[in-house]
Amino acid sequence: MKKYIYIPLVFLVFILNGCNGGRELYTLPAPEIRLEDQDGIYTLKVGNTLTLAPQVRYAQDAVYAWTMDGNMVSTKTVYVFNADYPGTYYLTFKVIRQDITVSKDIRINVERSAVPAIFLAVPENGFSILPYSTLTLRPIVDNAQNAIYTWKVNDVEVSRDSIYLFSTPQTGLFNLFFSARTTEGCDEIRFLITVSEQTDDENGHDPPEVPSGKYFRPVQENSRADWAAIHDYLPAPGQFINESGTGGFAGENTQQTAIFYSENRLKNNLFVSLGAFGGYIVAAFDHSIVNDGGYNLQIEGNAHENSSEPGIVWVMQDSNGNGLPDDGWFELKGSEDNAGTVRRNYSVTYFKPRQSGSPVHWIDNKGITGKVDYLGAYHDQETYYPLWIDTEYYTLTGTCLEPRNYMSETGSWISPSYDWGYADNGPQGLFRLSDAVTPEGYPMELEFIDFVKIQTGVNSKSGWLGEISTEITVIRDYNLVK
């Protein structure tokens, strides 16, 4: 941002009076100001400079003043504007004679650099596939208008499409190269593909073991109904993440400080946002919560009429007795299980933006892409990508519900509630441990549980309102208050 030079108006008046000794010299027309673009509107990219050199007629004995936002920034005839940050800037150039002042207004639109940016989730050691199998490479490319794409395998060009299907009968190590080029610039990525008869199945998930039931912790006199500790807080990107206003963040940039943030928010009855799809929070209790067949959990959010942002609830028993949530999670089913619209093992990968004030791009495990919009008019923190995640991307997996949000005839966004079984969905907020199901959706008998996870269960957004994100304010053992 520019530094302002403050020049007292008294100084300018002194200069003017000194120019003619108080004599009436001005029989000339009023000064005329001409700019290279006479409309006074300029557009440039971040990082560039703009030299403004107005041509001025009838300016004998005049002085000059450049002002921005009411502050003097220069008294020279030429002004150099540095486009350090995106935005709209308003300048006024004044020609000041003793008898008259003439001004010209200038607007400068500073746009973000439009250099292409490639986002592709590449494993740390590259991809591994079997011979004859096909690997679909579907990078997301931001600022890709009129881009030219190039794919190379072992330095040999193989395609100019945006998507590449890699397949070979040969085993070995293959070097992949992909670039996207526009008139603004170029971005590229290089990675490895290992073709082998044996590969590790990174997507394989072992089903959770049947809970042991060994380490039941009965309620004590000093037991609390509310959660006792937050073990994990990993939101998806969202408009409240990193935000210091309504979101209440204070620059948390480590996992531990993020957990501490979530604990303080819940202790003070303030919401904790889980961000877009898949974001979650994990809470523990100082005792085991018993399954008595009725409602056992109370989880509240900030939902109100036509504003449901449903969260999936998961529960875990401390089967190994180590006090950590490292056993198997079981989902508590809801009304949508009966409707057949639930997608389990749904994954979304979120990519860290290259520039501040940018949307967060994502791709799901179906190959569908999208983005968490940046809503700078309402939440103008630098990024919605959690500051404590230092990787270029991360993936969240869970159960996804079919979204219900829509725009009404009056232009309002409506998000009707689901019938039952979801957090931040309505006023009830009560859950039964007897609704626990296996990953395949079959009933699971749980005598008690020790941990609870709540996870945003919809991948959708509502126009200017932004992404649907579950918010949580209360996590409680309902057995102790009913």
C-alpha cells in the first residue's frame, strides 16, 4: 500500500502568493487537463505500475496536487502508481492557480494476476498402478481461459487435452509433465507414475472392529454432561475459517492452537464452524455414555427455520482403553437412509489457493470439480483454507446427503431441514446410540460410547450466502440431563 505524503494546504497557498506577489495576472482560460485515457479509467494487474503524466495547458504559476482517499500523495506533475494489491483506487489530480482550481478524477482497477494455476492431488511418491490399468489425470486449472495444455511422458508429448488417460502394458517408472500456458503466463507440474504388478491400495479401508466393551467408565459424582476434551478439529475450507470477526479466530496456525480455539468457543457457548463438506470435530467425555434405547446425545448448532446445514454424527467406543479416538467410528443413521439418497465413503480434496482472496478449488472422488467461493464483501480474511494445514491439499471423507437448498421466487436461499438424525438441522438435536450402523449401513449394537464426531454432511452452496457448513455449539450426554 502506498505511503501518503502530507503537505499542508497553508504551504500551497504560500507558494501561490509567492508566485505573483499578489498581482492580478490571470487573464488566461482555466487550466485544461488531458490524460492518455481521457475517461480517467485504467485497469492493470497486481505487480504492475502505472505512470500518470497529464498534459496541462494554461498552468502558469500553478502548483499540482495528487490526492488518494482525501490524502495528499504527491505534488509533482507525474505520478507513479504501484499496483501492490487488488482493488479499486480513486485518485484526484488538481491544478491549483491563485484564481482557480481544476481537478480530474481517475479510477484505477487493479486485478489479480491471471497466470494459470494447476491443482492436482499427487501422492508424495507419485501414483502407482497395475499394467494395462488406466489412471485418469484430471487437473484443475485456474485462470485457464484460452490455455494451451501439454502432456508429456518421459519428455515425449502425448496429448494437448486438459485431461489425460495414462495406461501402459509396461512396468517401470514414468515421468509425467503437464503444463498450461496463456498469454498471461504458464504453470507446470511434474510427477512420477510407477507401473508394477503389485501396488498398495491406498483407497482400501478396513471395516471397524466390533467394539470390545471392556473399558466401560461409569458416571461419577463429578462427571459432566458436556464434553470433557476436544481431540481433533479439522474443518473444511469455509467463510468462517480463519475469520477474526464472527468466526473468532486469532491467527491459529497449528493443530493444537486450532483445537484450543474450538474448546474455548464451545466453553463460551459460541459456534464452531466445520466448513464445507467433510469438516469435523471430535469430542470426548469423562465417562462412557450408555445406550438405554432412547435419546442419549444432545448436539446443537445454530440452525433456524429454512436454514439447515446438516452434520453427520459418528460415535466410537474406546475399545482398547487408551483414552484416544483411534478405534472404529460408527455412523448414527438419519432419515435420509430410508430415502436411499445417502452416499457413503464420499471424498473431497481441497487445494490451497495460490493467492490471497481466492476461492478454494476442490475435486471429489467422482471426478466432479467445484470451489468454495471467496465472499470478500462479508468475510475478507486472506484465505478460507485452514492456516494450520501446511500441505498443498487435503482430503476429507464421510457420508454425503443430497442437498435440499434452493432459491425461492423472492430471491432468498432456502435450506429446508431433514426429518431427523442430523446436527445443526433443527431445534431437536437429539440422537440415539441405537441408530448406529456399520459402514455398509447395517445396524450396530453399541452398549456404550466414549467419543463423538460431527462432520458436515452436504457438499453444496447457496449463492451469496456461500457454502453449506455445519456449526456446533453444544455436545452433551443427554442421559445426564433428561
